[in-house]
Amino acid sequence: MRRNSLTTAAVAVAAISALATACTGQSKSGATDDPNARTTINFWHGWSAPSEVKAVQDNVDRFEKAHPNIKVNVVGNINDDKLNQALRAGGSNGPDVVSSFTTSNVGKFCSSGAFADLTPFIEKSKLDLEKTFPKVLLDYTQFEGKRCSLPLLADAYGLYYNKDAFEKAGIAAPPKTLSEFAADAKKLTVTKGDSYQQLGFMPTFHGYESVADHYLGSWDHTYFDADGKSNIAKDPAFAEMFTYQKKLVEDLGGYDRLEKFRGSFGDEWGAKHPFQTGQVAMQMDGEWRLGMAEEAGTDFEIGVAPMPVADDEADTYGKGFLSGTIMGIAPASKKQNAAWELVEFMTSDTEAVVDFANGIKNVPSTFAALNSPDLKFDPRFKTFLDIARNPHSNTPDGAVNGATYQQTLQDFGYQYEKGSVKDLRAGLEKTAAQIDTDIAKAK
């Protein structure tokens, strides 16, 4: 399961800051090693759960069987901080093939030269990217025309809902528009004194996964204009999102009351997650939540649907927020051609992608794998496959300073929802100016 959040992204941004200054901005593209020679390469990844580690190793075993001359040493539980240190240090013990869960850092990886330029390898292997990968996944694995990574499975965010609670509230189907969603959230909310017996939806930005960029998946929006300047004060989608979210907070009881109730929630990754306990009737979350909720032994029927969309964009219903794992090559590696063999296999070989997706219950990242009859998923998982295929699905734009601009926007959201900032327009303009200043400094 992927655990993408702005908190994680902010830590990753800080971890990579030193790397951006240490790199020259030039990544090696003239690899000379013989990929047919007998060699050993190092692959560093971030998965840590036993089932995930096994799925990674199973895939590597398949690769070694297909490429008997290449042995792969696998090192797991590597976060971006550890990866940063290794890429700066280089050396024979460092990684040749690297992966990261933080798609928001691709702009930093590519622009700083932290990951090698993959274009020469792609051209040599004649891998047709547009026919292989969905557009959004291609977008978040490159920056300003430089491709330094490829997608390795994806995360799609949708709406989980308590079917028993829906039936009790007289709601026949999941909401498709945001006005329907707000109405359903109110119907599903049952108060208990100054708290709640059941909350229709936890709308605050501190709620699990209900962060600004995930909310924005329901609107057509653009973070930056054609000149690379922050667009958040000019694109009406941002003001609409913040206005909608704040009204939903007020309609469901107000910021203080909701935050007090949030204090009673169990851990996001444990059995006592509020959706799994029935404290919250609707939850915005990634594909992993379905398996976790089933394992937790929920005592109600779980429904899955795409997140509702803005009312004036009803024809785009079915889209959603996407992110995922990225895979690339360490620029200091002396075995880049051999490393490419592993990258190409794990990211584009249909059987490899399908088996890996089955193993860790993530969304496949190629068209062929998304349509494969060999996928073994709960029928409800099809919702996430459809979101990944949907051309209207979206992800945040890349930036030279990674997820910093997203954190700046989220920090504004924290202030606005609790009333510390009264003037939305002025607040967005100030936030946009800060984003532009931060990016200028990073450049």
C-alpha cells in the first residue's frame, strides 16, 4: 500500500534538498557497460511489509530467470532520505536502480540530475511510452521534457461508503456531484450530544487523505500558468474548492467540533480507522483501503465509487486523483545498461506488472496490465482500474522544489478552514506569491 501524504512529501522534500545542491544537474546518458555480461546490480525500494517485500522479490526472481546473466541485490525499506544519502555518496555499494513513492519529487529528481536521463535507453529499446502508459502516469514521471523515471504501479483515489448506513439514511446510490455529496454527508451525520454517533464525512484538511490536492481531483484545475507562475489565485477551481470545503466543515458541525471528534479516531493504517469502525460513513482513500477494511473485519457492506465531481463538470464523473511509485537509474551507476534491463522489465513487461499488482494490491501502471484477464482483484477494485484509465484523472504538476508548493497551499488551507484567514482571494494571492518566490529560489 502506498502511504502518500503531504506530511510524508514535506519530509521527502527536505531530505532531497541537499541532493539538489550536490548534483551538477547533469545525469549520465552514455552508458557503456555490456548488459549481456555477467554482473550484479543493486535495487533499492521503499516497500517494507512482509507481503510487499515478497512480491518485490518474486518479481526480481522472474527478471533473473529471464536475464540469467544479471543478479539483483534487493534492499527494501528505503525512504527518500536514505536514497538521497546513497545517491550523493555513490560507490559500488550504492543503488543502480532506484524507486520512490513520492511522485511530487520528480521535478526535483529530474531537474537536479538526481535520477539519470532515461531517454537514451528508451530510444534504444524502442519502448513506445504513449502506447504503454496512461497519460497522467507519463506526466508525473517527467519534468519539463526530461524523463528521469517510469511508473511502477499506481495509486487511484476514490470514494468508500458504508452501504448499510446509506440504506438506513434512504440514499440509493453513491453521489456523483459535489452538491449530492454534501447533501449525503449531512443525511449520514448522526449527532450525539456535542459530538457524533456517526459522521457522514470528515471534511477537515487534517482528516485522513482529505488534503487539498486530493480534493482538487474533483475539479479541472491547473497549478501553474504557461509562464510557470502559480495559477492558484487565477484559476477559479482553487477558490471553488476552498469555498466548498469550508462550507462542508461548517454544515457538518464546525471546525472545532469536527477536530474534537477527529481526536477519537484510530490510526490511519490500523484496524481502528474511523471508516472501518463505522464512525465515518464516507471516506476518500486509495485502492489499498478496500483490503485493509476487509482484513479489519468491518461489520457492514463496503461500497466503492469514484469521487464525485464539480457540478458543472458532471460529464467527467469517473475521474480521480492519481499518484504512484516511480522507478529510475542512479546517475553514478557504472552499470546503467544492465540497470535499464530491470527498469524496463518491471515497468513495462505485462506479466511482471500484473503479478506485482496482484502481489501488493496496487493499480497496474500499463494499459496492457490494466486490461489483463490475469488480474486477481475483488470486483469492486475495478473502480480504481477505471479511474487510472480515465483521461480526466489528474495529479499535481511537477516543480523544481518538489512538493514544497503543495505544502504551502495545504498550510494556507489549514489557516482558512479554521478562520485564521478571512479573505480567500487575498489569501490565495499571498500564497501564490510565496510559491513563486520558493520556486525562484530553488532555480
